[in-house]
Amino acid sequence: MTCETKLSKGFQTVVPSYIREKFDVNLGDILEWKTTKKGAEVRFHKKVTIKDVFGIVGGIKTDAVELKKRVQIGEKINVH
């Protein structure tokens, strides 16, 4: 599908709704522009939220000293 948008004052444009929905683009996401031999390529990078960061450490304790002690005694720490 081809979509067109117009540059407005300040060189701003709108990401068409079809593209936003297809690639789950939201406020705060980053658009990366790359030049190619045939024109330009746009990539979307999701904004990292605090919820995403907490999801990394899951249900384990986040006290660094306690985690270090557990690792030193050979306890395996699973991070999902």
C-alpha cells in the first residue's frame, strides 16, 4: 500500500494511520531516517517504558547487595 503525506511548516508530517496501526507506532516512539541510493528508508523504534524495564527483572529481588550475595554462594538467579 502506498501512502502520501505533505510536509507542513517546520518540515513536519503525519505518519498515516495505516502505517501507525501496522507497526504499532505510538507517541514517543522514534523514527529513524536512513538515506539509500533510491531515496530514504524509515524505521520505527519503540519508546522504552518503566514497565518494560521492570519486566526484565520479573519476580526476583532487585536489591543489588542481596543478589550479589546469592550469586557468590552459587545460587542460580533466573531472570525472565
